[in-house]
Amino acid sequence: MRRGLPTIALAALPLLATTVPAAADTSAAKETALTEIAPAQGADAVRAPLPLFEAIDQMPVAEEDRAGYKRDLYKHWNRGLNATDGCDTRKEVILAEAVGAPQVAAGCKLTGGTWRSAYDNLVVTDAARLDVDHFVPLAEVYDSEQTPWSAARREAYANDQNSPDTLIAVSAASNRSKSDKDPAEWLPSDGSYHCTYAATWVGTKLRWDLAVDEAERQALLGLAEDCPTTTVVYEPAAS
């Protein structure tokens, strides 16, 4: 994520407060109460749906320690899933989540297209005004690693397209509002997305074997009380 943009710059983003019809939303799966991750390790690795409360209970609780964190510890963006398409991971995510497909020119230059930002339920019509957010921010990942990760694992997280949930294209304004905050400190302005947000956060942490601190856990449990039918499905990331 990017931080520190002046307020005046955010005000200039070409956003329109309108809802995209569900039938036209290619990222509709992110709006259900189910966090699903496409199989990458075989059927045995796919977990059965867990109620949100139970999924939260599976996460170890540990104090956070950000000492030594640097954003460049997590190499991104790399060449993406298709090393020959000229698009890095960021552009591939933006293309995958487009509601209306943009035109793609040489060097993966994008023009046109439409996206719905799940955090604030806004429509974005310029790919340059999107941020691709790490759903669990990189600083939070660093805090939550139970043992220090290798450089390769950090790069794998930072560019994870084997899950539809680790990375998400959202409005720059909403992403910069979130910054590196966890659910105890920030939630999307679109309240209808809170259950999905909690499930996706928990599923991503379970996928990557990340801990939670106590304040974060309590915030998630509070969300779970309001989301009794929400379930989490995740697949552990490759070691």
C-alpha cells in the first residue's frame, strides 16, 4: 500500500458514488460471506468451511513487534503469473478485477475500464487511480510472522495471486485511509462489506499462518457476533 498522499490529491480521484449491479460485478465472490481460495495444492489441502468464530479461534495470539520492519523486505511487484504478458502482479490483479475490461496496450498500459472498490462501494474509471492493497498489510504481516520468514516467502505473500483474497484492487482513498491498520483500528466505510472483510482477513491470516494480537482478536470476535452465518474457507500457502 501507499501512504501519505495529501488530502487534496485524494479529492481529485475520479470516483462516482454508485453501486455496480451484482450481475455485472466480476469480483462478486468477494462480496459473499465466504472467503474461498482456489486450490493450488490438491483437494486434501482445502479446508472445510469454518464458522467465523471457529476460524478466529484457530489463530494464535501473540504480541506484535514491528522493530526492524522495512517495506522493501517484501519484494513487489514481481512479473506476475504470466511472465510474458508485460504486466506485473499489480496490473494483473487490476485486470482480473475489472468490471468493465480496459484496453491493454504495449507495456501493459491500461486505458478505459471500470472497477468497483469494495471498501467504499465506489466506482473507479481510471486504473491509475486504483491501489492494489495487500489485504493484510505488509507491516501487519511482519508483526504477525510467528518466526521470521525467508525473503522468498515474503515475496510470495506480497505477490500472491493463488488466492483471490490476498490482493484486492480498491480506490486509492480507501486504501490510504486503511494504511497498515488491522480491524481493531480500521474497517471499510461500506458497512455491508464488514462480514466479508472479517472473513477475508481471517482466511488470509490462516492461509499464511499469521498470529493476531489481543485487540485485533477482540475486534474480530465482535464482528463475528454480527456475522453469524459467515464462514471462512482457506488453503494453506505453500511452505
